[in-house]
Amino acid sequence: MVRIILLGCGSVGSAVALKLAALRGDLEVILADYDLTAAEGLAARIGGARACHVDVGNPESLNQLFSQGDVVLNTVGPFYRTALAVIDAAIKAEIHYVDINDDHDVAAALVEDPAYDRRAKEADIILLIGCGATPGFTNMLAKLGADRMDSARSIRLCWTVPFLVDRFSPAVMDHLFHMLTGEVTQFIDGKHQKVPAYEGVREVKFRPPFGTYPAYFSGHGEPVTLGHFIPGLEEATIRSFFYPESADDLMRFLVRSGLGDRELVPELGISPIQFFTRYASSAAGRRALVSDLQGEVLGYASQVEVCGIRNGSEIRLVFEDHQMLDGSDRSSRGAPDPTAVCARLALERILDGEVTRRGFLAPEACIDPAPYIQAVLDETGKTIYEQEEVIVKRTFAPNRQ
């Protein structure tokens, strides 16, 4: 019986645990969280699962937990704070590792330091990062597009969401500030480069009911791993935009005011980001930061544009993923969380022996994109739009009389 550790009993970890327990009877499920009460409550809902306390900031706590498992799914964010320590512990324990990491610098650390890949291969384990909705599902769309080319040249990603503070947990808000503060990793001119967040504006046109938005560089894992694992790319970049535009302006102002800084303020004993994430989740913060969304679509969209060459012609292939939040489509009427679905489906491919490679991996390096994408669509009710443009070069002979 495979022993699976689900690290983190928040919304994503809980959803994965409940579904896995319902689908598979061949697992010993271990639920681990800093909040033992949360883990015990989830174990009671599942029945037969075991609850454990863990402190991801304590190596000995991780070592003790991982000695009991065969594979771990890490859902504890923000990942830039703790993921590398958890990865180190998984390698040391020689257990397969999967996560939903969405921070660019974690992915960059694994790409830049070949020791992670080497150590994971020596331990004969899978080290698979970025298996949520974005990164994760977006990587699979990019891989699907690249596979349809003879050679892929560029992959440009963009996502847009409404600025809904009441839906942003403190961990999510921390992540949003982190990905928009300082320099972020992109893949430009065939190499990984650091560029300033909130620069590199590009007008991105989405299909209705969304619009055209001025999107800016942000820090996410997709450009890092796509540039690393898909050969021949010249560019892999990601941009983002909060709508309405006044909300994006507000977020830019908050970032440039230093509220994303992590250095402690001695007089307060906390950092600006610690203060702001707590304030934003309070009733007063939510009132002050509310956006006027009247007349705006309530949903989020991501776009993956893949450009390359096929049969001598230039190809531009665009995938768009729409998910509404207002009940206007099946994906917003009681459907499961896409991040949890994506993570579970990636994890199941390891459990079923479909991932045969070892070492440092991302979804595009080891998962067949087409069946995976279809499985996500079937469970979540996501709407995917696909558009392809072909530029054919022809030479016409002069018209001779």
C-alpha cells in the first residue's frame, strides 16, 4: 500500500485528500499540517486517514514526517518561504515530491543549481513542481501548442483576474506581492533573465466577455520551466493584469510603496508584507480595498500564445482558459477547485507509474498534455478556446501579357 503524505490541510490539500480517498482504496493517507486540529478534522471526514502535526520551518519535523511516506504533495504556500527546505527534506528521505509551487524564484533555484536534479536522480525520486492551475495546466497548454509545431519559437502567457480582496487569503496576497515586487525571472533571447516586475507592458486581447488589457511582467514559474524543458525556445514570458484598471493601478502603488517588503520594521516587530496581508484580510481592509466591479465580468482568464514554424509556415496558436465566478457557467456552479484537480491528476500519474523520469521535472517534461487537459476539462467544466493563425509565404509570377 502506497503511503501518501498530503502536506497542508487548507482548501487545496483538503480537496485533494477527500477526492483521492474517495477514488482510491490503495493508499495510506497521512494528513500533515501545523494546525493539528485542522488535520484531525479532515482525517475524521475521510475516515481511516492519519493526522500529524508538522512545522515546515523545522527540518527535524519534516524528516520525521517524511520517513513515514512514499510520496508527498506539498500545498503549503507561500512557496518562496519554505518550498526549498521541503524539497531538501524529500530528497533526503528519498520520497517522490509534487507541489503546486507558483513562485518564480523557487523554480529558478532548481534550474540554476543542477545539484537538485542530480541529488533527486541519485535518490531515484521524482521532483515535480508547479502542478496547479497556473503554473501547471498552463504549462500543459503550452506543451500541447509546442508539440504542434516543427519548432516552437516563443510562448507568451498572460492572466487577468478581478481585484477581489475578500477572495484573497493572506497566503495568496503574500504571493501576489512577491510576484510583483523587485525583479522576476523570464526567458528572453534564449536565456533566463531577471527583469523588473510591472514593466514590459503588452496589450493582450482576450476573447469576450473579457477585454484588452495592458499586462506587465510578473513572477510565476511557467517561464522558468518552459524555457528549461522545451528545446529551441527563444522566449517564454508571463504577464498579468488586475481589473478594473484602477485596481491594477492600486496594486502597483501598494507594491511601489514598499508594502511587499519582507524586512522587519523594528518598531513594529513585523514586516510590511506581514502587516498588509493581515490588514487586507480584516473587515476594515476589505472595505478600504474594495474595487468597483460594476459592469465588469466576474471571472478570470488565462491566455497561452505559442508561435513557431510548421511545414515552413509561421504559426500562431492561442489557447484561452475562462472560468466565471458569477454562476454563469458550469465551472462556477459547484465545480471543484481547478488547482486541486490539476494537482491530484498529476499526483495520480505518479501513483499509476506513468511518470518514469527521475530528477527535477515540471509537468511539460513528463506528462502527456492532451489526455491530462481533457481530464481537467471533464472535472472542472473549464471553457478552453483555441485559435490558430497560419502565415503562408507565396511568390507570384508577374502577369505577362
